[in-house]
Amino acid sequence: MLKSLAVLSLLLTTAATPVLAGEAADAVKYFYDNLGGEFAPGHRHLYTGPALDYLTAADAAWERDETNCISFSFAVDGQDFDEVELASTLKLDEAVSGDTATVTASFVNFGQPTQVQWTLQNSGNGWLVSDIASLANDWRVSQMSCE
């Protein structure tokens, strides 16, 4: 009985471990497992640096006068996505150098091969997104402004 409780306790503890405590690619995969939610205010704790600054500015612009600074999903580099196609083709390529990581998400969306590059910083408690960029459409969150 005690052995069963110990195993159950270990399983529950493991299940409660934060999603972003693993590798950098796991942090990025979270956004693809939760498509459409990357801008939700409840996800701000997953960002740092320029990405967090931009999202904070976008929130402030919306609150001020309903200015919408985000017109597409950074994760899919577009306004819409085919969740089944994207999930079945998603490949994450991770490169880590110290406390910085680059994860390139490659996938097909509506028949279009797409690559999105994620830059992450290790916060000590996991990997946080500091920048996102399109490898095809010449945008980078750290170079965007929202007023």
C-alpha cells in the first residue's frame, strides 16, 4: 500500500512539473500544442525581453484605444492554420549555446512549407521566448513597434 502511494505521489509530482522546465524545443512545442493562444494574457510568463516588451505594448495599445498591433499568429506566420496538417508536419530543430537557444519550427500549413525561428533565454526556471522571426516573410518581433 505504501509503495503504491509513493509511486502515485511521484506520478502526480511529475505531472505537475511546469511545461517549460525541459529543453528549449519543449518550450516552443507548447505554443504549437496550444495554437492561437500565444498572445493570451495568461501566457505572458512564457516570454522575456523584446517579445515580452512587444506583447506588453500591444496590450497597452488595445487598452488605450483598441489599437490592434497583432494581425497574425507569430507561431504559424499567418492568420489561419490547418491544425491537423501543421501537427503532422511539425519538426523542431534546437541549437543551444549557454543560456540562449534557437529553435526553428518547420511545418506545412495549407500546403505551404513554413519556418519560424524562436529565440529563447534560460531563466533558471525554464526557457522563455525572447524573440520570434519568420525565415521567409522578413519580420522579427524584436524589430516591431506598437504605439
